[in-house]
Amino acid sequence: MSRTTISERGVVRRPEGGDETGTAYGGRLPRVLRGVALVVAVCAGALLSVGAFLGLYVRPTSDDWCALWKVRDMGVLGITADFYLTQNGRVTNAFLTGLLYSDDMRGPKLLPAFLVVVLGAGLFLLAGAALRALRPVTRAGETPVVPLVAAAALLCALLFFAGTRSYQVLLWAPATISHTLPSVIGLWAVLGCVRAARCGVRWAKTAAVTSAFLLGAAAGMLSEPFALVAGLFAVTVGVVCLPRFGWARDRYVSTWCAAACLGLLCGLTLLFTSPGARWRRAQHPQEPLSAERIGETFHDWWRLWQTIGGQWAYLGAVAVGALLGLALAAAGPRQDGGGAGRDSSPPADRDTSPAADRDTRRSDLRDAHRSACGLPPRALFRVVVLLPLPLIALASLAVVFGLRSGYGAAGWTYGRTWTSFLLPLLLVLCAYGAWGGHLVGRRLLVPWRPAARAAALVGIGAVALGSAVALVQPVYELSTSTVVRAVAWDRQNARILDEAAAGAREVAYRPLLIGGLSEPLFASTYERDWAAQCTARYYRVDRIHRP
């Protein structure tokens, strides 16, 4: 029996019981979408579980050696003062380092699991908040939980494993404190701002604004790259959300952004004027700003984006966003032919030509956008769609300029610092995918387009799943190198401890390289080998040497 009928005007009508696609999660397409999203979520979750478990095999290297003995001998406040007076001025960084290394390597071993859980939960909650803000687009009360989980898990996996320095981004505590943790803090700060706005209570908004200032000040003394990126985004959002432009009903968002920017400025000022920062600048005198230096910075910036663009796995962010958009289209109010819930049988005096139908759909969309945002769709398109990518490009250029100033010509290769703008990039790509997937889904949710639905779902699902599968090899290599080094390090550590306990004042140490990091005995002379000196202090011996 046919499940659809044709009216006299040639309009396809559904029977009262619904068609094969359904209106929500009861149809065939939503079930298949959930299945594809579940597979992606399981694959990405398995990769993240491996990364979190690898934290148990983290062993000291590079800056770890200095942090371990300083926290043990100086305490948390002692290493904080040491950073401010003699190292780099990063007070928040030093304080967190002191807390993390208070129990030897227990904290660094648990930090990867903490980052995975907190970042994944933050992304999931942020996506849920965005969907609630866009409730006119979706059916009230229905949230595609499985696609949301898949999106959050895959974005986390891409951030940790798709870059050039996976070990440093996830497993090496000094880098995660400086460059991964700030992005997590910023994400949860935004969630706090959104929560306070939804609460509608004055004291909650006041607390959110105060917290934005305090967190901004702490972030300014935690990571310069993150402070640059966060400050640029906060200034832009604060200006755009001024009530005079019609985006916001009050000044809450602009005030929150202003408080965050003021906190970042205060933190950076304290860092820049610290004795430790002055000492560090003296070790690397700044080159005068010239056309040649600007050209070299742009060249480094271009090479950075070539490296990022060469990793096709980042397309998974767009694909998983498209899955989410398709799920929203399947869950939202539907009309035949991709409309927004209008009756499929038009009145007799209504023009049913294709051109008139397109004009009606555009009018409905304009009304929905005006009711939701108070802006015409053209301004909404220009600001929401076109602005994020130029901001990310500008933020990455600022980071590259800072890296070249602090570390020289090779500074742009320090992939651990890219996290500050890679996380916003992944979020924007996912949002673009969700927008496109929703548009495509609304046009395919009709009974006579099953082949188009299947083709779109297969293509999008293949890219999302392929992105997760592409990360298997780097995770395998990361696991192998981390575990092998841990076994060799434990064996060498036991020997050194036995020799030191027997009274030896000089012990042999074999460098165990991992993650592109410096190991003891890397310098040409022992006097310049800070890692070897820190290792000797950690073992309480006078000197270490190669076997």
C-alpha cells in the first residue's frame, strides 16, 4: 500500500500516521544517524581512553626534572617566587606546577585523564547551550544526545592527537599547564557566563563578571599565547554584543568580556614587569621591528597553516558537525519539501509555484531569525559565518609573532602553543558543518529522496569515521614510545637510586628522548646543561654523565 497520496494540486501529503522518515527520532533516518554517530563516538572515545591511560606511563623529562626538585625543596610558594623572580614571571603557571608536582609524579600521571574528561564535558555542555539558544531551529525538548557526544569526543581527539606534538599537548605536564589547560579554563569560563545569563539573577551575573576578571588575571600570568587569543576574541565579542547593535538586550555580555580583557591585561602587565621576565628578555634580546622581520613572521605563519592544512583528519570536525546538523533537521519541525512546519495542503488562493514556495521559505527563515536574534539574516550571516575565521587567522599570526620573538626562527614549530587557536578553529569548523548539515537535511527529509538521504549520510559518516580512524596510527606510535620509555626509565631510575643510596656522588644517565623534548646531557658543556643539573639535584648527587 502506498504511504503517500497525491492531491489535486499535485502536492504530496503524508497520512495521519506519519511517513517513513517520521518527525522526530521515531523514523528510519534518525535511527541510522544515531548509529553512525555512536560508531564515531565509540572510536573517538577509545582513542581518548588510551590517551588518558597513557598518563600512567609518563616519566620525567626536560622541564619535569627542574619542577620536581624545586617543588620538593622549595615548596609550592617557593617555586612560585622562583618563577616570578628568576625564571619567566608566570606566577599562575608556577603555582599550578607546584600543586601538580607536590606528590612527585602522581599529579602529572593523572593530569591527562583530567584534561580528557573536563574538556570533553565542557564541549558537550557548550554544544547543548548553543542548541538551547537556537531552539527556534529545533523542536523544543529534543536534543540529539548521541551526535553531541560524538562531536565532543571527536573534537577532543583531534585536538590531542592530530597535531605535530601529541605527547606535549596531552602527556607532558609543563606544556599542558601552559597551553592546554588555559583553553579548558577559558571554555568553562564561557559556560559560566552562559549559565549566569540563563539564570537571570543579578547576583549570578555579578559573580560571573567578577570571575571573568579573576580568571583573566590568572590566565595572563599563565600563558601569553592564550592571553593573546582570548583577548582578541573577548574584544570582538564585547564590541559586537553592545546593545546599540541589536544583538543583546543589555550590557551583560559586553561587561563580561570587558572584565575578562581587563583581567588579561593586568595579568600580562604583572608578568611583563616581573624580574623573571626581564631576565628572560635579557637572554634573548629583541630584534628591532623591520620589514624583513615582518616578512619572516608571515612566512612562518604560512608554513604553520600549511602544516595544519596538510592534516586532513581535521575535516572530521566539519563532518561530525554535519552529522549533528542532520540530526537537528530530523528532530526539528518538518514540512514536506524542506519547509519549517507549514501545512502541506495550501489554500486554494495561494500560489504554489516553485518560485513562490522558495520566497515563502525565505520569508519564514527571516522571521525565525528576527524572532531569535533581532537581526536581519544578512547581518547574521556576515557576523556569525564570516568573522570567526579571520579572527582565528589573526590570532595565530599574533602567536607566531610572539614565538619568533621569544624562541627565534624555529619558534613557529612549537606545536604545543597552537592549542590556543586550534580549539577555536575546531569549534568553528564543527559549527560550519552543523549549519551545512542542517540546511542539507531540511531539503532531504522528504519521502521521495531516500537515495539522496542515504548518499549524504554515507558520505558524511565516512569522513567523520575516517577522521577518527586516521588518528589510530599516531595514537599507536604515541603509546609505543611512551610505554617503552617508561620501562627503560624505571630500570635506569632504580639503578641510579641504588647508587645514590650507596653514597655515589656522580652517576651515569642515558638520555631517553621522547616527544621532541630536551633530555639531560643535551648541551655542549655541562655548565649550560640545565636539564642535567636539575636531574643531578633531583637524585641528590653532584653530577651525572653518560654511560
